[in-house]
Amino acid sequence: MTVWQKPGARDAIRTAVRFPLRLALHLKTEDGIVEATTREISSNGLLFVTTHLPKIGSSIEFTMDMPSEVMGWASDVSIHCMGRVVRHQHSGQETMVAVVIDEYSLKV
């Protein structure tokens, strides 16, 4: 009999294409405002670098200003997002946080 196991961090299934993009973020967390810089963005989440690690499972809110060249529009687009922290990771000197986006709205 086969037993189903939840994928672990090493073999997690990707459900969206990731784009390497560096944007400044101002995150509203349970601990207050946090400054961060994105490393990767997808349609359902993002990875960012920060010196403050919001708790895994905590809610965050942020707005990303996406350049028109990335969006393919005539002007920049602001995307307001609400999501939750799903993972912390370390790479060299950087401390990163992965977030799943639960809700978003576009502001053109």
C-alpha cells in the first residue's frame, strides 16, 4: 500500500513560474513595518530578503510597484497584497522569507 506524504522543503512542487526581480518592499507585519527587497516573484508568492523575520504562519500586507516593462503596460502598476509567511531560509549572508499571496488588487 502506498502512503501519501506531504512534500518537504527539498521536493516541494512549484505551481508558478518564478521571476528574479529586485524591488523595495515596505511590509506591514504583526510586529510593525519591515523593510525588505524581493529576490523572486511569482503569481502566487514571493521571496524577499530582510533583517527581521516575521513568524512563520503570520499575516503580512505589502504593496509592490511593478515597472511597466515587467507588466507590459504603458505605466507602472501597484499591486497591493495580503499573504502569509510560509518559510525562512538562509543563503550565504542573506536571510530570506517566503510568502504565499492570498489576496491582491491592482492599482493602475
